[in-house]
Amino acid sequence: MSASLAHGGLPPGVTHFSLADLIEKIAPGSRREERLSATAVRVLKHYLLGCRSSDFEPGKICGVWEQPQTTAQTLRISTKVLHNAEAELKRGGFIERTHVPHARRSGQRSDGVIVSLAGISLRPVIDGYGRWKARLDAMELHERAVASLRHEVVMLGRQIRASEAVEAVEQADRILPRGRVSRIESIEKLEALKASLEALLVQLDLPSGDTKSSVRTEEIFAPNIPIQDSSKNCTRAPAAQSDADRSAEITPAMAASLASDDYRALLPSTQPPGWPDIVEASAIACLWHGISQPAWAAACDRMGRERAALSVLIIDRNARLPAEHRYLARSGRKCLAGLMRNTASLAPMIAAAKGFAGGSVPDRPFEVAPSRQDAGQSFAMACQAALRTFVGEDRGHRMTGAEQ
């Protein structure tokens, strides 16, 4: 018996019939290079079911040496189609040819055990059972992720239509014509649709009216962001402002002093930070707390870039508070939406962080490290990351097989 053709056997409780069913299930694949044609599946199942059960025991040789013309006639296909199917199976890592091309296939059994084989060896498909099972799990995970995203996109569309805002409904129709997602299989496309509809829904939840944003040049004078109600400030002369109003004005240096250690690590260390530095750091901090880029853009549009950046800074700091603290930020996305709806709520949060009567805000390590890549990921994106891991392992197996 040739030791190089012997396989490791199937796992306990797995028969060659269940292996054939598994191959049929993974045939559609989650990627184009994983797909098997219907003819290739028929040929492989014919070879698997044509072997004896004892051939799948560990240490045995398993394969067929039936002549191509006979196999093609049995399956009612041409010999050329059969050879193409075998080539497809060989590329996919399911079979290997042990005979010289265009030579007659042959094999020999002794006491019911194959001792020589010059034909089609099924060792790869048997030893790769773990890979095929992992591929099936990945496909099922992908299907659940796609189904979850489709449901979320549909529900977002329904919420927008229920608002009866004509302009928003028209924008939603432009984003997703006719609202149909049943034919969309790409997780990336579904994620993009979800983000666009979420941004549109956030705009619907915002209060009407524009808010002020400081657009003055920082080199001329540093911008001050009034946290209290701007309508009260407009009715007062600057000289008549109270000490409380002046104390609520925030400068970049003061904002940096209120930030967490992780946040301050994003600010320049060689010079005092400016508002552009605060805005850039907040854009990065959004990723730590599951705040999407469309939601961040909507906050900048409604609140002004500096006020939105200050809100994210406070959210990042409050996310590190003890579990029993009244200002603990459990969901960065929801906190930012709430601050956009009620900007007055930002003042007591800043007062608490500055150590006013509202209470000081102690700092503690954040549970999710800033370097973590999957912070704020949805279930679908987590599925996609798992798929990428499986793909890397699958390619590694293929390269190893090719070297052998």
C-alpha cells in the first residue's frame, strides 16, 4: 500500500454519505472561487458513493479507477465535460489525480483493501472534512448576517416612511429604490445602505432650526463655544454676562483638560491643541463608541464641528465612569443623538467634568481599548471578520496542498 495515498479517515460518526451531503451544501459557496458547478458535485458524489465504507477508515486508500468513458456514460455527460469537472474539483482541493494524463486508469484490491491506485484519489476531500465543515458554518453565518442586515434596512425604511416627511421619503427612495433588498447579497452594500438610512433617520429626530458653529480663524482669535441657551445670550450685552455664562465658555485647552487619557493621546504633544485638533480626535473617538460616520457628519452639520467634537469628548470621558454614575455613557450613538436633540443637556455634563456642584467626574480605564479593531461593529461586520479569518485559513490549506 502506498503510504502517500493513505488518508486520516473521517471523524467518528461521519459516513461517506454525510460527506457527500456536506459537499452538496457547500457547493454554492460564499465567494466565487469556492463555488462548485452542479456537474462537479454530481461527479464527486458519484465517486464518493462508489467507494466502499471500509475505504474511508483511517490509514486506508480511497479512490476510483473507473475509466472516464464509463463514468461519463453513467452520468450521461460527455467525456470532455467529465474532464472539466475533474479539473474543477482538483482546483478546489477535493480530489487528486494519481495517474499519468491520458493514460489508462488502474487499481488493485487485496482482501478488500486498495493497495495501488492510478486514478482519482479522494484523500483530499476526506482529510479536508474539517475545512468543508468550517466553510458550511461560515456560509450559514454569512446568511444570518445578510438576513439581519436586510431586516434592519427594511425597518429603517419603514420608520422613515412612517414619519411622513416628504423630503426624507424621497431621499430614502433615492438611496434604495422601491425598498427591495431581497436580491442584495453583499454585506458591504447592505452596511452602506443601513448607514445612509440611519443618517437620514437621525436628521428626522433633530430639532428644527440651525445652530451656530464657530468658523472664525483660529490664528486671529480662539473660538468660544457657549454651552447655554444661545437665545438668552443674544438678549444680553457682553458686559452684562454673568460669571456662570463666562465659566461655561470652553477653550481648546480646557476641553483637552477634561478629556480622558486615551483621548489626549490623540492630541498634539508639542504644541497647545486647537479646535481642529479636537475635531480630528473626536472623529477618531467615534469609532471607539459605535458612532457611525454618517451620524458624526450629521452632528457636525447640526451642532457645528466644535460643539459636536466637544460632545464626543464628553461621551468618551463619561463612558469610563463607574457603573452607578448618573452620567455613565452606555451607548455613544444614543448619547450623541440625545445631545443633538437637547443641546442644553451638555452644560451640566461639562460642569460635572469641571468639578462644579454637579459633581466631579472621576477617570478610569475604558473597557474597550482604542486600538481594538472591532469596536462598534455590528453583528454583520463581526460575521464578515469571521469570514475573512476562514478565507485566510482556507487559502493557507490550498497553498500547502499545492506545495505537496
